[in-house]
Amino acid sequence: MNTQYDVVVIGAGIVGSAIARELSGHELSVALLDARSDVGDGTSKANTAILHTGFDATPGTLESAMVSRGYHLLSEYSARTGIPIEHTGAILVAWDDEQLDALPKLRDKALANGYDRCEIIDAAAVYDAVPDLGDGALGGLTVPDESIICTWTVNLALATDAVNRGTALLTNHRVDGVDVGDDHTTLHTDAGSVSARWVVNAAGLGADHLDGLFGYSRFTVTPRRGELIVYDKLARALVNKIVLPVPTSRGKGVLVSPTIYGNVMLGPTSEDIEDRSATATTADGIEFLLDKGRRLMPRLLDEEVTATYTGLRAAIDHGDYRVEPDAAQRYLLVGGIRSTGLTAGMAVAEHVRGLLADAGMALTPRANLPEPPRMPNLGEAFTRPYQDEARIAEDPEYGAIVCFCERVTAGELRDACQSTIPPTGLDGLRRRTRVMNGRCQGFYCGAEVQAVLDRQVASR
Ligand SMILES: Cc1cc2nc3c(=O)[nH]c(=O)nc-3n(C[C@H](O)[C@H](O)[C@H](O)COP(=O)(O)OP(=O)(O)OC[C@H]3O[C@@H](n4cnc5c(N)ncnc54)[C@H](O)[C@@H]3O)c2cc1C
């Protein structure tokens, strides 16, 4: 099979899905390719899920511009699609004199990034805001607009929107060879060849390898492992805000944050490794987090741990995103979207559209675009189907709870399985519904959930 498209986007994470969505708003044939069987199964599924204001980005970088624009675009898109967001705000806490002295500079940096709502507060105000913080905080910087969001729903909404706008989603297509012709490029994949006039490389951890297939050796991706601990919902009362450390050159550091699902998370670590598939947690990583947690919030360590997980940042040897078109090969690299891509994805897509227009691509907006999809709510702070009497009266499946820890109903499992991009396995179903994500991690409901999935797959 050899199908031809105007544009093929490689990588169905948040960044690639946002790009496919953006481009398919125009008179173009677009395909979104991924090596995996589902969208959002790479770094985009395992991050800290904070919608960043960009207050601490390096001013003047592309990343700074993309994060601050992305914050607004994603906030607005979330309101339209129902992606859950809680505007909890954050406090950056100084634990020693050096960190305290750094706060004015951080506030100035925020201003240079166009964010003017940070305020320096004293220790008493820090403890007022987060009473369970460990002893020894000397002061803090408030960042009132940092927010928590559901990264899974973001990725799924963007990919669903792209498909509704006509994008062909080609999963299980790992690109392992490229032939650049005069007016088309053939991508060789393990599921056959795909031709494109333009190719956009949004392959995250695999972006440098793909870049090499286009004859480049301009950067190397080093997976930067981030391990996290998720605490039980009973811990949620301890943490109403995102508690950040003073950032270092290695990144944003270990934070304590509420999650959109009503839990609390502690993490992430930051460790450069070689293995791009090493997404297991490690004893050293967890020990490191527990040590940090003991100082940050000792009471948190008395709470039960629900889960641990690991994400890999696509760090590169360059202090900024690399978004670079190559008009001669009709190829565009979107690389090094390291630790802010959840927030920045929609802005990167907008930027890519601009670069492609500058490179001569005809971009005629399509008339009669479908409305963005309305996504199921996974947020604990908003009404879920099991709480919605009117909905249950209309369809009793929303009253039939299957996963008691997360209160996920048979109706939600059915809807996910019948959606535009249905899950291909239990992990995908978890990301679409929260099923099996609670205290028992599927011990009680796992068999039933698998049976539901099997039945739905058989009936497709
Ligand atoms: C621990 C951690 C915490 C983070 N916290 C935050 C946060 O709080 N806020 C924030 O904004 N960002 C955060 N990030 C960053 C954010 O998660 C990433 O920047 C973002 O998910 C990157 O998305 P992506 O689409 O570029 O990559 P991915 O989601 O990894 O998608 C790339 C896709 O490309 C596919 N692919 C690769 N090679 C090939 C190939 N050869 N052929 C076909 N397909 C291929 C992969 O299968 C994958 O699905 C965090 C990251 C980590 C790891």
C-alpha cells in the first residue's frame, strides 16, 4: 500500500496531534503516524500535568514564547472541549538564604517572560497558603496562574479533533526509512509505505533518529528520566496548590502537586539515561523522592501510595526547542520539546503552520470545520457521570459503577470503546476513563474491565 498525503506528521503525542489538528483545518490531506497502537502513548502520557505560565522559561527563547502562547491556547481549547483544568496556582518555596535571594530575580524573569502576577511573600504567608509544608521555609514566590490539567484528555482531544477534521490516523506505523524524491517523500514503515509532499517530524524521543534519515546529525536526544509518586486521595487535603522548588539548571526540580484526579503527586526526578524505553521506576529514584518529600511535607509520607510512574523527557544538547524547516526536502523538524510540551503543543502547531506558509505551502482555511469534540470529564472537581442523576435517568449505564476506587461506570467504558479513537488495550482505556487507576490498581475490577474491552473489540 502506498498512500499519498500533502503532509504526514510523525508522532501522535500532544505535539504531533496538535500539528495534525492545526493543518487539517486547511485544504490539505494530512496523516498522523505513530509507531504505537494508540495516540498519546509516549512522553505525553507520563508527565507532571501542569499547565505552565512560562514564568521561569529563559526569556527570548522559542520555548518561552510557545509556553506563554500555549497556556492561553490550551486554556481556551479546554473550555471548549471539556478538558479538565484546575487553576490551583503555585508557590515557589525558598528553603535557604541563597534561594530567598533568588526570588526577586525569578520575579524579574517572569516579567521578562510577559508574566506579571508573581509576588514575593514571607514565610508566614507561605505557611498560610500551605499549612502542612515542612519546617524551615523562609519565603516564597506566588505564581497564581499555574494550573493542573489532564494530559491524557489533552492528547486525545487534539487527535480526535484532527481525525474529525479529516486527518488519517495511522497507528502501528514505525518509520524506519525515508526516500526524498523531487516532489514527494516516501516513508517506509513496518506497515507499508506512505508518501507525503511534506513531512513533519514530531517524534519526541525518536526525533533525532528520524532527523538522521533526512541526512542530518545536528542533535542527540538524551532521555531525561522523571520518576513520580502518586499519593492516595485522602492526601489531597494537604495540598491545595502546586508547591515548587527554586528551579536549577537541571530543570524545575521536585514538586508536590494536587492532581486533576484528586490525588497528590511528588516528583519528578531528573536523571539522564541512555535507554529510550526505560519507563520503569527505580529504587534509587523513589528513595530520592521520599527524602525530598520528608523535608517538603513530612505528613505526606504518612499517606498511602497509590502508584508510581516514570516519564522520559526528550532532552537535547541545545537550550531551546528546535523547530526548523528544510524547504528543499519539504521537511520540518520539531525537536527538543523537553519538559513543557503539554503546555506548548498548540502554540508549536500554530508556529509550524506559519513556517510552512513561509516555505510556500498553500494554506487555505477549510470552510465548515466540525466543532471541537466534547471530551468526557475525568476531573475530580467537576461532575462525573456517577454523580449526575439526570444522566443516569436517561441511561442507567452511567449509574453502573465498574471501578469503585475511581468510580468509573459501564457507560463511560462503553463510550470510550465506541469513540472516534477507541483504546487498543487496558492502558488506553485507563487514560480515557481513569478505570483501574485507583487504590486497588485494578485488583477488583481488572477482570471485568478486560471483559468489557474484549466484548467491545469483538463487536467492532
Ligand atoms: C516527568 C515529566 C514531567 C513533565 N511535566 C510537564 C508539565 O508539567 N507540563 C508540561 O507542559 N510538560 C511537561 N512535560 C513535557 C511534556 O510531557 C512533553 O514535552 C510532551 O509530552 C512531548 O510531546 P511530544 O508529542 O513531543 O512527544 P511524545 O508524546 O513522546 O510523542 C512522540 C511520538 O512519536 C512516536 N514516534 C517516535 N519515533 C517514531 C517513528 N520512528 N515512527 C513513528 N512514530 C514514532 C512515539 O511513539 C510517540 O508516540 C513533562 C515531561 C516529563 C517526562
